[in-house]
Amino acid sequence: MDDQTKIRLLMKINRLSGRKLAELSGVPASTINSFLRLNNVPTHTTLTAICSVFGMTLEQFIFFEYIPPDMPPGIVAILKRSRRLSLHDQEKLISIIDIMFFDGEFIDEDDS
């Protein structure tokens, strides 16, 4: 998930407009708009100020992934643990799941 998508999601979750985010972060509204609409890359300082509004450090923001509140706890645990795996091990895990639940048939993520 890219930075713009994360910020839009956090704004939606926290019911913040771009103007309110600017006010709370101390970042000019024009900078927020430029970042969200034109995909301009924010500076470290700007992103840190935005993150503080959401009660996050920059590191937490970088590794932030939205998990829907109704997701079963077992799936959440699997997702959190799988982030620590290498890409090769992630592919192995996907293969194991395919074998367990789909008789080894390849499942395209776009089809789900």
C-alpha cells in the first residue's frame, strides 16, 4: 500500500478532511493536497507531522497495513507472522495453503 493510500485510509478511519489534517499536523493544506492529489512525495518532516496526528511513528506508518475489524483473529495472526517471512518462504506458505484448501490448484488473487 503506497503512502497516499495509507493516509487516505487513516483520514477516512479518523474522519478527517485534508483541511483538518493540515490544521492538526501543522502542514500547509496546499502541501497535503499536493501530496494526495498529485502524488508528490512528502518530506520526512511532513510525513512525520502527519503520522503524529494518527498517533503513529514514521516506522509504524511505513509498516502499517489495514486489517478489517471483522477479520477472524486466526487470520490476523497468520498475516502478522507472514510479514516476517522472506519472499521465498511466503511463496511456500501460499503453496501449502493452496494444497490444503484448493487441492493444489493455483488460485489467482485477482479471482478472489
